[in-house]
Amino acid sequence: MKRPETAEPARHGNRVRLTAHGPEAGYGGRFLGLAGVGVLAALAVVTALLPGPSDEQAQAADLGPAAELKVGYFANLTHAPALIAQSEGILQDAVQEDGTKVQSQVFNAGPAAVEALNSGAIDAAYLGPNPALNSYLSSHGESLRVVSGVAYGGASLVVNDQINSPGQLAGSNLASPQFGGTQDVALRNYLNGLELNQDATVTPSSNGTVAQLFGRGEIDGAWLPEPYASLLVEKYDGHRLVNESQLWPDGKFPTTVLAVSQDFLASHPETVQKLVDANTEAISWLNHADEKQKLEAVQSALVKANGSSFDESVIASALKQISFSEDPLPETYQTLVDHAAAVGVGSTGDAQGLVDTRFLNQQER
């Protein structure tokens, strides 16, 4: 495929009691999303300001280019730069002169990707900011760093035609991709700010099964990333009750970031630089490709990653909801931490120090 020319780039009061299902619960089990997640809240830690690693520290541990780079990402349009970097060989081209081999793994949601990152099963991951934040804070800043932005926007609460206002979410059954993930926290935080007279139920379900549940009427809606939000709109008569961009200043909130384990970052900074460069190139490609070229490339990449894709109408609708950018939007992370703390999910603390911008700063402009 020919690449296009690139350019330089709580309210307290009558608070709703959220009910939720963790990964261990069946669809029928319930526990409180606020008070009932006390066990999770009890595990929260308060971390001090954590500076990023110095250049001297990084050089001292530098082992040169890695023999292998293991990258995780999702088969979501909010991860399109990862999809394009993999399917079009952009990342492999970037590291091949060093003899580095790229291995990729597809995940469904952030917490699973972070678990793989923390265990060493992968070295870098495209994921939502909330799992990255939780890992960073709970490890006292030792687990990972965000080295680049990937995408912002592209997440919505899609509901059936019986719900036309936030107040009608009382008593509803809603879904999110995974407990503790970015969209899961966004949904719980949104419900937490509403004054509902009946509990709403949040059931984490994989992106691939949400459409089935929605189509059978087993859930009333879901807070999802693209293209799954557009799938419910285009194919299942859903409508966007909340576009998350409406809830943030200038409509900007991070949907996907690129995170690298601290061990890999310290040992192989040259490989990390090339990973960041490849991510930036893929973002530039997406931002400068014509619509037909972009649609075809994304559909092909989804098939390679997931074994299937979506109709053009779904992809076209979804792409309109997302902005691709290497800007990690660090000013938003403390708000995300506070949102998670408000609903008892994840760790509390200071998000400053999570983002390491030196690789972005070293790029040629």
C-alpha cells in the first residue's frame, strides 16, 4: 500500500448506588459499585511525586537494541495506529536494522494487557489510560511509563430507543468492556454523578459479546470504544446518549496511550525510541490518508488482528469519532485518577511522573 505524503506532524446528596459485576461474577450476581467495592478501595495506596528516570540512569542500564519486541494492542479503532504499524510493517521496518523481531498479541481490554506487561509477557502495550494509571500508582511508579499518546475521543454510551435521557438509566442494565478498564471507570463515574431513584447495573462483558447482548435485549446499553459503539448504532438501532468528548474540556480525553515496562525502557531505550517513532509514523499515515485508503487499510488490519472486520458504514462512522495524536494529554491523568477513586476502582495518588516524553522530544521534526 502506498503511504501518503506526511506532514509535521460529586455531587453527594442522593447519590446512585452503582451495582457492578467483577470478572468473577456471573451475569446475575451483584455487588455495590461504591460501597461494595470497599475491598478494592482498601487496597488503594497514596504515592508521592515520582520523577521519571534520568538519562544517566537509563544509559547505565542500556543493553542496546532488543532481540525481540513484544507488543500488545486491541482490535479496536482507537488502536488503529497499532493496527497499521503492525499490518503495514511500519514497526518491523523501524527495528529491522537492529535485528529486532516484533511479536504482537491482541487483548480485549486494558487490565489484561497490563497484567501481561507487568509479568514480562509483553514489553509494550497500547491500552487505555486507566489501567496504565492503576499499574503505575499501585507499583509506586515502578511498573511502566507512558511514552506516547495514540488516540483521543472515540468512546460513547450507546443505549436502546427506550432511553432518551440520563434519568431513564435508573434500573437499567449496562455493559463495559472490562471491570476497571477506561470505559468501565468512565461509565461508573458518569452514573455516580446522576441522581437516580433506582440502581443501575454495570456488567463487564467482552466487546465481542456486547452486540449480542444488546441485540437480544439483555442489556440496555454500553459504554464502549470504537468501532463497537458505532456497531450498536449502525446495526442494532442504538443511539449515543453520551459522547464522552462532551464531558471533557475541548473534547479531549485520552482513549489510548502507548506504555512500556520500566525494565524494558531502561534496558532498551533505542528500541523504545523506534517504537515511538513507528507509532508517530502510523498516526501521520492515518491523518493524511484519503478516506477510501484509510477504510481499506483499517479493515484489512482488523481482519489480520481479529480474523474479522466490520461493515464500511460502521468503520466510517467510527473513524469520525476518533482523533489520532501522539500527544499523551498528561494534564488529564489526575482527573482520571480522581474519577476512579470516586467509584472505588483502582489506586489513588499523584499521576505526575507517569509520562516520559523524552522519546517524543528526541524525534526529528
